[in-house]
Amino acid sequence: MQLKMPWIDNTRCTRELDCPAARLCKHDAMTLREESGDEPGTAAGPPRIDLEKCKRCGDCEHACRERAIRMI
């Protein structure tokens, strides 16, 4: 059985500074980026996913309000 991996759709991600998917990751596999210099109030990019720490549980997919994270 092959486990799925999280993928972030950059066109759907709103780059929240307090991203619920990153905040709720029990494995600390998602890292938020710093605030954007061009767009105050948003992060410079989507959260980073550390695939070494990720346990491929899918919690991030369910926590993302924008449906930007998919397990593929």
C-alpha cells in the first residue's frame, strides 16, 4: 500500500499567517512563512511541508478551509 503525500495548490492557498492546517499538524511537519513585504497580512508563500516529519495522516487536508491541500 502506497501512502499519499500532501500537495499544496498555490492558486487556492490564501497564505494565511495563522494557517489552520499548519497550526493543527500534530507532527510539526508544516512551517509557516514570514509575512509578505508586498502584501501585508499574508504570508510570503504557502506553508512548507517537511516530508521527513510528515506522517501522511491527512489532517492538514481536512483543516484547510480553502481546500488548497490535497493528499495525492
